[in-house]
Amino acid sequence: MKSITINGSQRESVGKKATKALRNAGQVPCVVYGGDKAIHFSAEVLAFKNLVYTPDVHTVVIALEDGTKIDAILQDIQFHPVTDNILHIDFYQIFDDKEVSMEIPVRITGSSPGVRNGGVLRVVNRSLRVKAVPKNLPDFLNADISEMKIGDIMTVSDLMGDNFIILNEAKRVVCQIRTSRVAVEDEVDEEGEEGETEGEEGAEGEAAEAKTEE
């Protein structure tokens, strides 16, 4: 999995006044859990652009001013209810030899014959909970629909890997190809129109034969 570096400054004061002052200065107050003790730090708002405002997931390297580097993942984020500005971010420290769980996005790939024949692709789960050691966390779960026909369903069990575990129920539906009523009706209408055309041609032919005999 790709990693993003966040340059931050460790903070000693964690009260409301200090937190408000950080936000007014364009900084985001953060905390890292999971280690021997919680580590409080702050970083510029723009530092989180490629971490928060993206459908992709990443691990994070938090680089502090004293040279300390902490490997972590995003655990929780709070937004302002009106402005949507980032108010606070929680991180969870990760270690090379310890498994961690993350929400990993599902990426749909391939061209479904069911969709080409008028079916409709319905994506039920766009992300799933995956557990693995950090180096085995996938960037995304590949849902290849190349063989899916109308009525076919893809479940979590179809996306299982060798180096990670998907924590969601194996029978949970990831995506499916549903029948399109409009496509079926259009096909029937076209056949009906062709039948009427053939009938009209037949009637004209009979009329012409009758006139010849006269």
C-alpha cells in the first residue's frame, strides 16, 4: 500500500484554547494512539489533501520536528458540520509485525456481457474491512465483472486473497448484474415492429397478384 508523509509539530497543550488557536492558524490538531502513549501533534490543513479528499487509502508516516517518524493509519476524522473544515484527526500507530484492519475500497474492472446485453450493474458495497500486516494491505480489492451475466452476483468470498483476510461476511453481496425491464421491452417492441412490416409486405404482394389475374 502506498504511503503519505505528514510533517507535523508535537504539541504540549491540548486544551480547548490551544486547539482553537491551532485551527485559527490553519493547523489541524491530531493524536496518534496505539503506541506506548498517545502522541499529540498538529499539521497544516493542506498536508491532509491527498489523504482525506481521495477515494484511495494510504498508510501514513508522521514526521515530527524532532526527527521522530511514526507509521500509522487514519482512524477517525471530524469535520465542522457547516463548513466541512477538518476539526480533528485520530491516527492509529502500526507495526510491521502486527496485523491491522482498514476499510479498503472495491474497484470494479472489466466489461460485463450482462451489462452489454442490457443489464444494470449495481454496486452494493464500495469498501470492505480488510485485516493484514501493513505490507500486505492492498490498495484496493479488484472486482472483475468480465464474466458476469444478467442475474449473476459477486460476493465477498470472490475477493478473498492469500495475504489478507476480509472481515465482512463471505456471503455479503459486493455487486450484481440486474435485469433491465426497459431493455427487454425495447427488444419486444422491435420484434413487433418487424412483424408488422412483414405483414404489410405480404398484404401488398397478395393485392398485386390479384390485380394481375384480373
